[in-house]
Amino acid sequence: MTSSHFTARVYYEDTDFSGNVYHAAYLHFFERARTEFLRERGVHHSELVKDGIAFAVRTMTIDFKAAAHIDDLLEVTTEVASLTAARLNLVQSISRDGAEITRAAVQVVAIKTSGGAARMPRELLDLLKA
């Protein structure tokens, strides 16, 4: 399975009083990268919702290795670790100047917009494997 790359710039709103990126801001970078990962494969949240399916983050483990700072240009990489009809396990990393500064293991599950767990249709699974 291939990886996806998303570039993010650190803005003032992403930082805390010390000038480092606030820890919760990394979640935004990861979320945007996951959305672009899906878009690159022709999967759009708005279309999934029309079919009664949505994605929800079930678990996320983050390893902060170094801080990012205002004006840094970050590369967020998203890779599929494993995939089942109900779960998508991803590894995401954030790098600055080629050096990894943050890494996350993310489990995303399919849910019905009406509530409860869902199975992803075969067509969606095939797109996510691409």
C-alpha cells in the first residue's frame, strides 16, 4: 500500500506561549493529512455520509520526538498499516527538513451515520488499498 504526503505550515495559532506547536495542534495536522489521503484515492467524506457511512478515530497513540515552531514547513505522511472491513489502521508521521518529529498510530473505524458500527463496502476497501 502506498503512502500519502501532505504539507502543512505552522501558523501562530498553532503555537503555545513558548513558541512551540501546542500538542493538540498536531491532531489537526494528522486529521488534514488523513482527509487528503482519502481524497487522493477518490474518497470524500461528503459522499460517504450520503451512503450512511462515516469514519471515527477509535484510538490514537502519539510519540512526540521534537517540537515544531512557527513558520516551520511540515510534511505529514500517512500509510496504511492494516485494513479490514471495519477498521483502518494507519501510521502517520510529521517531519521537518527530513527528520521525523512526531509519529502516530491511528485506528479509524467505520460507523453508520444512524449509529453503530459499519462495514466498509468492497469498492471503498479497494480504494483504500490503492
